[in-house]
Amino acid sequence: MKIALKFFGFFLLLAVLAPQFAPFSFIFATPHLDTSWVWATNEAVAQKLVFGKEFIFTSGPYTGILNRIYHPATYNLNLFGGLFCAAACALAMFRLRCESGFMSLLCLPLLVCFAFSMGGDSNFYCLTLLIGLATMRAATRPLTVSSGALIAFLWAAQGVPPLMKGSLFIDVWRQAPLFVSAGWR
């Protein structure tokens, strides 16, 4: 019964976070500057252009997750990339909440902020913070298969924000020593 409640809690958390990360409601491109560069980036992904060589811009191939501009060729990529980030955020929050009373106090306000936010950069900055906290928590515990799988999954999700926007790379790079310390014990 206790395991069933944990799964229910995790999926409830995922249900709250999924709309904040996954672009379920897309915005259609308008003839303004703000949507034109996102459309151009989505078009570059659709044409399979090499970013940095054939298409040079500060955003990456997953920018549709962040900006929610609809393009038929990138719909699945953006939707599943957003769900992947939402699952990583839910897993990090759930793992932190289960192990520490103090982290429960931290996760509740973060969840409320996620639930009422309009998306954007702040969600992904919080995602990198939560991944760093969960990695640090896992690194201080005895290494098990589940904690190793957790770290691998979370750090795979940590690679998505820099592929959306180049400035998010700074946040990921700052936390690289956590990943190294977790893997070298």
C-alpha cells in the first residue's frame, strides 16, 4: 500500500509539472519578430540543418519546448522533450521530498511556483537546481543501482536546457563537479 501511495504521489506531481514543461498548448507563429526566429529555428530542425555550422543562432534545436511555437515537423520532439524534462523535475522533487523533511519544505513552494508560472526560462533554471540538489543528495548516500540510475536519468535531462538556449549552459556547467563527484566515489 505504501508503494502504491508513492507511485500515486509521483504521478500526481508529474501531472502538475507536465503542462509547465511540455508544450501541450502551442502558439502559432505570428508575423512579429518574437515568433519569427523561433519559427526559423524549428524550420532548421525540420530541414535537419547542423546547428553551429549551417544554422548559427544562440538557441538550439529544442527551442520549441521553451517557446511553444507550433511547427508540424517538430511537434513530437518538443512534446516528448518537455515530458522528459517534466519527468526529471518530478523525479528530483519526489526523491528530495522522500528523503528529507527540509527538502519537503523546499519542494512545496517550488511546486506552487511551477503550477502558477507561465513557463519560460525560470522553469528550466529550477530544473537544473533540483537536479543538482538530487545529485548532491545521491552522492552523499551509499551508491546503489537505483541511485546510479537516478543520477544518469537526471543528468540526461540536464542536457536538454542547453540545447534550447545557450545561456542555460552556464547553469549546467556550474553543476558539472557534482556529477563528477557522484560518479567518482
